[in-house]
Amino acid sequence: MSYFGEFKDLIQEGDLALVWISRDNIKPITVDSKEFFNTRYGSFPHRDMIGKPYGSQIAIRTKGSNKFAFIHVLQPTPELWTLSLPHRTQIVYTPDSSYIMERLNCGPNSNVIEAGTGSGSFSHAFARNVKHLYSFEFHEARYNQAKEEFEKHGLINIENNVTITHRDVCESGFTIKKGDVTSNQFKDDEEYVNLEANAIFLDLPAPWEALPHLDTVISKDESVGLCCFSPCIEQVDKTIEAMEKNGWINIQMVEIQSKQYESRRQMIRTLDDALERLRDIKSHKLEGVARRKREFENMINEEKKLDTNANKIDKKDISTQTEKPTSKKAQNNRPIIAKTKFNPFGKGSRVREGDTNFQWKQVSKVETEIKSHTSYLTFAFKTITNTRDEELFQKELEFTTSKPSSHKK
Amino acid sequence: MSYFGEFKDLIQEGDLALVWISRDNIKPITVDSKEFFNTRYGSFPHRDMIGKPYGSQIAIRTKGSNKFAFIHVLQPTPELWTLSLPHRTQIVYTPDSSYIMERLNCGPNSNVIEAGTGSGSFSHAFARNVKHLYSFEFHEARYNQAKEEFEKHGLINIENNVTITHRDVCESGFTIKKGDVTSNQFKDDEEYVNLEANAIFLDLPAPWEALPHLDTVISKDESVGLCCFSPCIEQVDKTIEAMEKNGWINIQMVEIQSKQYESRRQMIRTLDDALERLRDIKSHKLEGVARRKREFENMINEEKKLDTNANKIDKKDISTQTEKPTSKKAQNNRPIIAKTKFNPFGKGSRVREGDTNFQWKQVSKVETEIKSHTSYLTFAFKTITNTRDEELFQKELEFTTSKPSSHKK
Amino acid sequence: MDSSKVISFNQHVVLELPSGNLKIAELRPNNSISLGKFGAFYINDIIGYPLGSRFEINYEVKEGEEGFAEDSKEKKKPKHMQKKIPIGKAKLMIETPAINETSDDNEDRSDSIGTIADELEYENSLNNKNLNIKGNPSEIQELSMAEIEEMKKQYANTNSQDIINKIIQSHKEFNLKTKYSQLKYLNRKKSKFSKEFIVHKMTGRLLLNYLIDKGDIQRIMDMSEESIGMILNYGNVKSNGKYLVIDETGGLLVYFMMERMFGHVTENDMENKKFEGEIIVIHENEHVNLDLLKFSNYSEKFIKKHIKSISILDFFEPPTEEEINNGFTKLTREELSKLSNGERNVYQRRIKGYYKQCQIVELTKNDRKYDGLIVASTLQLTQLIPRLGPKIHGSRSIICYSQFKEILLELSHELYSDLNYLAPTLMETRCRPYQSVRGKLHPLMTMRGGGGYLMWSLKVEPAPPIPSIEIEPK
Amino acid sequence: MDSSKVISFNQHVVLELPSGNLKIAELRPNNSISLGKFGAFYINDIIGYPLGSRFEINYEVKEGEEGFAEDSKEKKKPKHMQKKIPIGKAKLMIETPAINETSDDNEDRSDSIGTIADELEYENSLNNKNLNIKGNPSEIQELSMAEIEEMKKQYANTNSQDIINKIIQSHKEFNLKTKYSQLKYLNRKKSKFSKEFIVHKMTGRLLLNYLIDKGDIQRIMDMSEESIGMILNYGNVKSNGKYLVIDETGGLLVYFMMERMFGHVTENDMENKKFEGEIIVIHENEHVNLDLLKFSNYSEKFIKKHIKSISILDFFEPPTEEEINNGFTKLTREELSKLSNGERNVYQRRIKGYYKQCQIVELTKNDRKYDGLIVASTLQLTQLIPRLGPKIHGSRSIICYSQFKEILLELSHELYSDLNYLAPTLMETRCRPYQSVRGKLHPLMTMRGGGGYLMWSLKVEPAPPIPSIEIEPK
């Protein structure tokens, strides 16, 4: 089985594995006992991984310090693979792909057409669950890249349920023939591939050009599902037009809106504490005022001894006038003012979120930047056959009624 | 001031008030000491309201029972008024209207055009905050209805900052002339109204037909904001086309998505409690088994006395065979089985959410049915003047530089 | 016939009625199905056509084919009072392309009235000018409901379009309406008088919609299709996995998993294909509740083989092998033959219990680790998940569903501080359907709220504690 | 000149740079403003044109008009090292209609390249076939950055379109690109070399965007414009209201309220119009923080008259009138005249303190009730709001903002069980902007998360407890 198909327990030489450094930094490696996985914190020898169970955390001492660096070694899944792709690539993300797979009822009975392959992220998810995936990519460089990747991941050669073909499906349709640029291995007597597709995913700029080619490759005697993936609303309009023209029914366009939340904490800061803090500040201030007043009066008294002029206004009223430079002596005598002591919210210091010296309320916060739009998903269905085989029906009827009730309950 | 404009303290005869029965049931009344407000729980005399502060809860004994019914008497606000409207009416709801007002910078400097008036819900919000609102309604019945309502609410006659006109603005534009069907009171020498609008809201099926008429009524020497409100995306496309053609710039379409949440509680059900409950059930069961076994053995023993045939198989192995009818005597002797006692989650009884016999976690739940779409909001801006009065500029420059720095900090 | 593609005997299917409502039916040969006010039909008529086909009930009955079906709604009445529904002939309809699945209030399910739909353009404001804004259908419609009922009987053997035409003729102000509201009006009428229905393949999606239609939203924990889709993908659910599951939705979640893992399984498949996957369902009560599997097309045998259930008590406090063996003595063939019939029955029950106990021991073995943990439970997750975690293999997914975000927020905080779990992630996904009519594209004006939230994490194995003094490699 | 409409001296305005970034400036007469790499201009050049106008900096300087401006980014360097920006002439641009406000990555701010935009059609898959997918601009662009810098200096006196044309000529593969990516490329270049800027009226919306641009999202509690819009409407904020406010956004919320209540206030207005409204700001620290009002165009006098501040301690534990009067003796005119200058200053400060104390007494009087409670605070709301509630008049709004829903959930549970509060409602509102280009309509691919949540309730007066025996009315 492929590295994606089989549930592996232990990390082994030659495995394709994913190294999780952080959520935004996941890297594929091929396990090789002579190799190292290099990060800016240091090098992790592959030999430390081999033989350990998948999911193991690996630690190394960081270069030049006494700290440790950690990675996790994971077995690839289509979803982790998608996360590992660089964001600039055009990717069908899991909220979309999982809805499409569900809506098109993907499972072991599904023969799927995917065009284009793109980054191949959706291909991996299809490949995990369907009978066969026929992926088409019109761009040659991307085709080669994807084919190589699918081979490396065992989708083409080991699971053997993926075929990728280099093709402009808008121009040339979906039939795969001998001589085409394709991963398909034709048998000697085989001239073309019988797709019998019952689920179709078109991620093309102009799906309406590809739609007319579908009839020849879809399964004839069942309901076939189709999903077109288009970023702009005008494309949806043209797509619906083409679907109607080509006999597709139950057309429905939907948008998938998904969000991720961060788990955070907000400090519980009660009004009572805030009031107490202000009272504390106030009392310190008053203390200061009283003290300064005492000092001021002392000073005045001292000065009085030297100075015969009496103050003309009530001292009490100007006792707060401490901005005036007092005598050097008084200044020197000024004791250091005690800082306010009641600091229930840790003001002035850097408080780590969740610091156990404070109380916290669990809150959730949506990601700072959200993917507000991926594409519009336009679904439609089609059944080509509209007759029944009367002979077969009669046989079935006789067989069923002759059996001693096949009813299972 | 109008019933919407003034903050009133006490409920008085003649007031327009809103009676809050429930969130979905808010009814306007005109306070009249001889009147009653009838609900299915009974009649609330208006005289019970008069003289009480707004916001007062009024209680009556319900008919034929000893229970009490309550209502709250509220002073109308545009938002409460909107809530009180029947849902089938076409309403611009507060999440949209509040965004539009903010985006168009509505305040005491705003002269606003609104077309059409519709249910008048948005008109009330505009009227609260702007200098003048010019509302246009093409449907005659709706015009009369709205005009009457605005008069009753004091918007036209008391606040005097609302003008409503019966008009198909797509055909005839926005200029209000003597002789038009309008609430405007023309002075003797006045031939037409000078709108000088600087904020425009078009809730029309075909705003592109009204757009060309705007230039003659908008304020010339400032930036004027425009918002078109359209349910379908194709209307947005045509609107943008017309905006561009008519020289509107900074075009941007947005959607407002808003949600309300219910505050709920979910019972905290620990695994430990669930385990304990199963243990309790199990021990009762085992007890029952043991008891039945005893009974069974007693019965066998009794039967043995009468019956010389011995059982051939080990009794221990068939001790659970209690489905067999036992002797009448044994049945009568069977004591009533005690029900399991440990019921930490109140199974089998109806537990009210928040029942203090249980522990609860606060959770939020989005409304069962959400307003997933109202309309698309397409904004654009336009400034007609593109020159400056050089003479005025020179005067201003001289004046400003001659003043002793008017800078305020 | 391939029952995964074609409507087949003894299969569960989902019938979509003209009202948009769903009904689940089993297709027994030579029986009939009543759709209540929409009529009744013979099952044999629909067998052999592709699943997903649309039929119309036709009352031009030939002699000898006449019949009546019982209306399930009438069952409570005494036998002789029950209104019987005449059975018509179900005839396949060739679909015309103008049928779009969703629009507001299901008012745009147009097909035979496609001509009006085609004519539709933007109505500019002028068109609305003369409309009676207060008009509601009951005021302006000439026919009384009684008359319509009469007409329905009378025209039972004509198609629904004819009835609708009659109604239009009697509608005073029909021509005053805008084209768009005409279309809406026609669709509303159509859904009342149409005798069309669609025979859908039983799928998780339709089962879910059926339950939502029925108002069973709380029973299925307010789950949405899009959330289930995420569970299946993030849970890495595939044919060969062995998953630990708690399912408080009565089997809905398990049914979705089975579809994804096994697809449609025919009897042939069961013999020829090797299905490895297993779903181990842990339950909080004495007995597991997977009621909804009764609607599935999996055989009892298949279900028994791939779905195993165990109570939380047995899971966390399983009996030892010794205890089981002490409590039960296997009889030899010879001993067995000596038993009476009654005694043999007792023994059979006991041996079944014994095997069940053995299964518990097997499922809870210390070294047995699962390929994923999928939980939709209202038990407190902060206690539950860390206790189940050790049973999950490293690098495998843990995915928890809850109707409420706050529950999962608490859980993710808990897991975040536990080195055995990597990157707990709180997610929400919502599907927003559009009125998918060209020229009238917009999101539906209202939709169901809810749909739940998800917490995804990976089980990992923390590195052993770092020794304080490390020997440097030479 | 009407400073509410026209760019005026000594006014704060918001400048929008070609990069889309915002800058707040005060328009002092005869001064210049530097836009860094985009150039500098004389303020006098822009005065008198309508607010919202777009200008281009033109370097065809006439003799004697030459000058240099200081770049604020260079201020930290020693004087002689500072790069001075040459000052050009700001010339009004006549807007062409193809300018749409938002598109992804600001890449579609097109105007003079409208011709290409007009030609734009759907690119079918064929058009993309020969594109180098790995191509990135730096590889395929012939000019080095150094050359471009050189060119910028050289062409300082030509308009930006010319520079862009130069670059296009030197771009190897420009014609291989699709029209759409050509357009994107041009816009990207344009935002680098353009010397255009827009002079916007100072509004809450732009102040908010300026703060978001600066990365001050936490400082303003992650508030969004749409949430503030809801606060203003649900809070029933209008010219004549007296509102109790807690504003932990440094004055942003108060500024929005002032705009709504008073609009743009000229000196003339202040004399002629009667503004009744008041905002009473309660603050948690010793001093109120309304820093952001420094960007407003309200005079200090106006602010002082309509915004009053009081600490929570003074609000809940105000001094009595006696205490105040005991602490301060008013001097008579005669006594005053006898004071020395220093003594008079001291007395002035004391009298100011005295009035402040009197104001506190006035604001906290028992019978004084407010027209609304508007709270954006990180204090625990479950304790705060019920303590402030009694100060709010019946039927008036209470609206609380929080960055987190959980905080308001807790609050709404608290208020729900208190008969003084009607229908506490938890709300969320989000604005979703679209790429508003015809033929390319779609929601922006990414947008800022957050925006906060709201709890709205009405203050009410519960009916007095019902006596157990009631006399029936005759």
C-alpha cells in the first residue's frame, strides 16, 4: 500500500513522512538513516526517528545552547499534505474538498474525474476513498510535477487507483487513448480507458467548454454528480447556462465558509479590584499630599525662624503647591514614596496569558486573517439512461418473489 | 419633538409607545386613558401606564386564573420600530442600515435621499440622525401609508426633517417641484426644493435607471456617497456598470452578514458519573440475577420435594433462565425490584435547562433560522466640482496666516 | 441489476415529494406506496430505472389494474373510516434542464413552466406599479379550497399541469402580477397539485435531510452535512481503518462513515471483496443506539461484522479473560446433544454472551490501538477525550463534534496543555446555498442556523523527559 | 470655505497614498507634507478643493518654487544625513470612473489603465498555456531595482504612467501574460511609482482604517466599522442624548459617537447651533484616555463642553457636596486681588479642581439617569453592568462591545436573570467586501478576522412585587 493508504505503526527506512515543526511549517521527508532534517534550531538525524512509532516527538539539543528543539514525525494524510503545501499554490482546502466529496457521495463505488490536477492536494483526498481517480492537467510542467509526486506517494504505482493525463479537456475532452500523454499503462489489447465516471470535479477557468465532452465518459445507468469550482460569480452564471444546455439537472450553487478559532484567555478583571486599586492609589496620593504638607509646614516653620515675613493667605489652601522648589534641606529629607501596592491586574509588568497569579476566562478568537472566499461550488446531476430492461426486470421480479422473503428485519 | 426624537421620562396621554409582549411581538399604541391593550392573556388598561416611567413593566391578573401577565411599555426607537414590523414586510434590517449610515457618514450635516421608502423602517433611522431626509416612494398606496405614519410619528410635522414624495424616480428623477405629490410645504416664493443631497440610498429594483437623475440634486462642492441595495448579483453588475458610466468612483460592493445568538446551557455530564451510573445499573442487575437465582433454586427445591426427577445439567449454568414461567407461588413471593438509584443526569425525567440540581456550562447557539442574505450593498462616491475659488482661497490664506496660530494644541 | 445504480427490490430509497418533503420507503415486490395527498403508486413500476429518476403518477388506469393504498396518516382511525388513496401508474419523466435544486421557500422548482421562466427578465419598477400590495392569494383566488379539492378528485386522471391551468384561469389578478411572482405562484400551486416524485438512492445526505425535515435536529446534535464531511476527511476515514467512535446521533454518524468506508455493498461484493475496516462504537447506556442503520441497505450480517459496540463501563473496566472463562463452561458435542430444546436455547444465549465478553476483552486489550477517534457526544469532553486518547495510535486523528463552540473551546484548552495531543484546532464550516436561477442569483434569504463545531487534533507520543546530564556523542 | 466640504487650513485630513496606506496630516498654511518615497507637496496647493479629491505631485517646478521637505522616517538620523524629499506641485486629477475601491491585495486600483481593463474578458484555459508558472516578476523583469530607482529620479518630472510604460517596454514576457495578469502587474507597478494621493475628510471610518493599517488592532479592541455602526444605532445615539460610556479604545468610540451626534462642527455652528448632547466617559485609571481625539477637528472648547470624564471610583464613591465645600473656600474678588501671581496660579488650579469635584457631584446625583449605556471595556462585565444599570433610565439602550463572544455570553446570562434588563441579545455583524470589478465579481479571498461581538439590552423597571391578596376591581 502507499504511504497514504496504509496505516503504519512504526517509522521505517524509505518511508515518506511529514515533519511537523509548527502549524505553518510542515515538511515532507523520505526517511533515510544517513540523512538529517535541518532546521534553524539544529539538525535532526533520521536515525533518531527510525523504529519509533509514528507521531513520535523527537528532541535534539539546540546548537550552542542548552535548550532543546522538538519536532513531530507524522504519517502523511491528504489533509496534512494540504497543510504542508506553500500557501501561494492554488489549493482546494479541506472545508471545500470534504464538502464536495460528501455531496458527490464519494466512496469505494466512485469513479472520479478531476480537472485540473493543480497542486494535487484534492487528488490525494479523492485517491484515499474512491475506486478510481482520473485526473487531467493541461499544463505540461504541472502534469509532470504531479505525476512524479503521485508516483512517489504510491498513488499510481502502488494503490493503482489514480490515472493522470496531460490534456486540455476543454479542447479534447476526457477520453484516454493509447498514445496519449498519461500515466495509464495500456494492456496490449486495450485501445482506450473506460472511465465510467460517476463523480466529476472541474476546477477550470472555463468549465462550460469542458461540459459538452462529459457525456461520452460518464456512467450511463446511474445518476452522475458534477461540481464546478469557480472563483467569480460570472463564471457561475456561464456554468449554469452550460449545465442547463447540456441536460444537467438539480443545479445548485453553494459557498463553503469556514473558520478556525484560536483558544485564548482573557484576564478576569473585576470592578471591585479596579475600585480597590484606585482607592489604593488615592490613599497613597493623599498620604503623599499629607506628607508634603507636613514637610511644607516644617519648611515654612524653619523659614519662619529665619524670615519675619508672615504668609498672607491661609496655608491650608495652598498646601498642595508642591511644584514650587522647596528648600534643599527639605528636599533631601523627602523619603522615597512607596509605590502603590495593590496591583490586581499586573499593570506595568508583562503578564503572560494564562499566568496562574491571575484569573482567566477562556475565550475563542477567529484567525487574524480568514479565507473569506475560495470559490463558488456549482453542483448538478445527470442520468443518461431513461429506460429499463424489461426482460431483466421480469427475471428480477420472479427471482425476488420466489425467494423466501429476503427482507432482513 | 417627535415621539422618536425626544427622550421622554414618563408615559403620558397621547404618547406613541411600543408594547413589548415578547421579542417577536411588539405592538405600537397611542396612549389613551380610556383604552385597553388587549392580549390573549387579558387586557392592560392604558391608565395603568400613564405617569409611570418608560420601560415600566405592567402586570395584570390573567383572566380566570390566579396568574399574572406582564408587558413592558417602551419609548419607540427606530430599531424597536423595525423589530415591531411584521416579518413579511420588506425591511432594511438594523445590521444593514447601521452599516450604511456609518459608511455614508450620516450625521447632522447629512442631506439624505432614500428611494423607495418601503416599510419606512430605514427612514426612521435616517430621520433620527440627519439634517434632512428626502424619501421617495413610487407606489401610491405605500406613499400614503408612509406619509401618514411619518406624520403620526412626528417626523414630518414636528421634527420637520423628513420630506416624502410620491414619485417614480427612475422615470422622473428627484427634483421636487410645486404641484408634486409630496409632504413638502412650499413657501409662496418657493418653486422647487433644493435637495443638496450628500448621501443617497437606493433600494430599487433597477437603480441604474435612477442613477442618471442624481447629478442635478446632489451637493456640488463635496464628496457625495451613494449606496444601492440589491438582492441579486446581476443587479449589482448592472449597477456597477451604470455607476461607472455616470462618473461615480471608488465603487465597492459588500455584504453584511449578521447573526444573533441565544444564551443557553448544556448539562455537564462527566464520564465518571456515567461510569458510576452503569456500575449502579450493573450491580442492581447482578443483585436481581442473584435474587432470581435464589428464588429459582428455592422453587426447584420445592418442586424436588414433589418431583423425583432430577435435573440432568448443572444448575449453575442455567441459573439465568428466568424467562420460563416459575410456579405461581414463587411469582407471588417476588419482591418489587428497587429501581437504580444513581441518576446523575436526571434520565427519565424532564430536566429544565439551568435546573440547579445539576451542573451547567454556558453555551451560545445561533438562531434556528438565520437571515443568510438581505441584499448586496454597492457603494460609490462622486464629487462634481473640480476647481477651487482662487479668490476665496487667497482671502482664506491671508486670514489664516494673519491670525495668531489657530492651532488648537 | 446493480442496486447501487438502479432502483431495486427490497431496497431502501428516499422519495422526494412534490412538496419537497422526503419519505423513506422499502421497495417490496408487488406492493404499493402511498404519498398521501400526492397519490399512490405500484412499486414494480419504478424498479429497474436509475436511482435518481423522477416519476409522475398517472391515473389513466386500465381495467383490472385498479387499486387502493392505505395512507399511513390514516392508520390511527378505525379501519372502515380510513381514507384509501387510489393507486396510479408511475411513469418515468424525462427531466428538462430548467430544474434547479434550491431556491427560497422551494418556490422555484420549475420545469414544465419553463417557458415563463425563460421569458423572465428584470422587472423594472414600473411593472410593480399597479399591484395590490396587500393582496394575498386567498383573497384574490376565485376557487375555494373545497372547490379545488373537488377538482383534484375530478381531474385525478389528468396531469397536474391541467389543474394548474384551471386555477390560473380562475385567478382574477394573475395577469396583474409580475412575471416573477407569476412564476412563484405557479410553483406554489404546482407543489400542491403535482403528482411527481423522485426516487433517490439512500445516502447519508438524504437521511440527514429527512431527519431535519422531520424536526429531529436535536436528536442528531444539530449536525450539518458540511460538518460531517469535515469529520470524515479530518478523521482520515477510509476502507481499512479501525475507528473508535462515540455516536449520540442514533447512528447517523456511523452510517456516514460506513458509506465512506464501504460504499454500496451488494451481496456479491460481500463474497468477493475484502472489507477490512471496523467501527468500534462506545456507548454510555447499557445498549448501543444505532437505530438509524435500519434505513441502510447494509445487511445485518455485514453490520455485525464491521460495527462493534461496547459500553463505556466495559471499555474502561473490561472483565479479565479469567473472569469470563470462570463464568462459562463450554459443553462438548456430546453434552450438547443431551440437552432438551429449552436447555439448548438457554445455552445458545449464554454462549452468545460469552462471545460478546470475549469481544470486549479483545477490543480493550492493552496493545490494541485505534486508527482514529471520532466523537459526537454530550459527555464532558475534557474528561472523556484524555481518557480515550491512550487507545489511539500516534499520528492518528482525533476529531470531536459538538453543537456548541464553548464545549470544544474548553476541550482544546485541556488538550493544549497535554503533550500527547498536537495542535488542537477549533473549526467551523458552513454551507451557504444560493438561489441558483440565472439572472436571479443570490444566497438564500434564510437558512438553518447551527451545524455545530469541530475540534481536530493529532495523537502524538511525547519525547521521553530529557535527562539532566547528557553524554555528548563522540 | 465650508470646512465640512472643502479642504481647509488647520484641518486634520487623511491622506491616502498610492500604496493604499493612510496618513493623518494637519494642513498648516504655507507648509509642505512629505509622502516619503511618493514625493512631497505644498499644502497651499490642495486647499479649497473638495475633500475627497485626488492629486498628483508634479515636478515641473518653476523657478523660485523649488523646495525640499523633511521625511518623517528620517527624523531619527542626524540632521545632515536626512534625505530630503523634493517638493512638487500638487495638481488636481479628474477622476476616471474605472477606479473601484477594493480588490484583492489592492492590485486592481486601476484608472489610467482602464483601457486594458475594458478589454478584459474571460481568459479561457488556452491563454494560460504558455505561461511560465514558476515565473516571478523579479526573474522576468529586465530592469534592476537600482535602474528603476535611477529612472525614478530621472523621470521625477514626468508622470507615473510614463515610468510604467518604460517598465513595460523592458518587461520581457509582458505580452505572454494574460490580460488579467497584465492588469494586475500594471497596478502593482503603479502603486510603486505613482505620485498620486487622495485627501480625505477625517472620519471615524478612516481613523479606524488608519489604526488598523498601523497594526493597532489590539489597542482598539479589534473593533470593526460594522460593529461600531451597530453600537451607534442600537445605542440610539443622537444629538440630544446624554450617554454613559466606557471607552477602552483610546477615544475611537467616543469620536464615532461625536460624529454621529454633532457631525462636522464649524466655529460658526458652535455659536449658532445648540448642541445638547453629552458623553460622560467613565474610566478605570486615574486619568481618562481619549488620545485619538487629537486627530479630530473639534475644538478643545467644544470637546470640553460635551465630553465629561469621571473615574469609576469617583462615579461609585463620589464626594459629598459638603466634603467639597469644606475643602475649598471661594475667595472674594477683593481677596483675589490681594494675591501674588504665584498665589493666583495656585488658586486657579484649586478652583479648577473644585469645579471638577462639583461636576462629579452633578454627574453622580441620585436622580440623574442617562439616555444610554455604551461600554467597550475589558473589565468583567457581569459585575460592571449591573452596577452601572441603575444609572440608566428605563426604556434606554444598554450596548456592550467585546472582542470575545464568551465574555458577552456570560453577561447575557447574568442580565437574563435580572428583571431590570429586557431581552439581552447577543449579536455579531461582519462586512464582507467584494472585488468589485465587473466580470470578476467575487468576495475578497482573504479579509481581517475579528470585529468583535455585541450585547444589546433595554433597561426596564420591573413591576412591584404582586401582593398575595389582591382586591378585585369592582
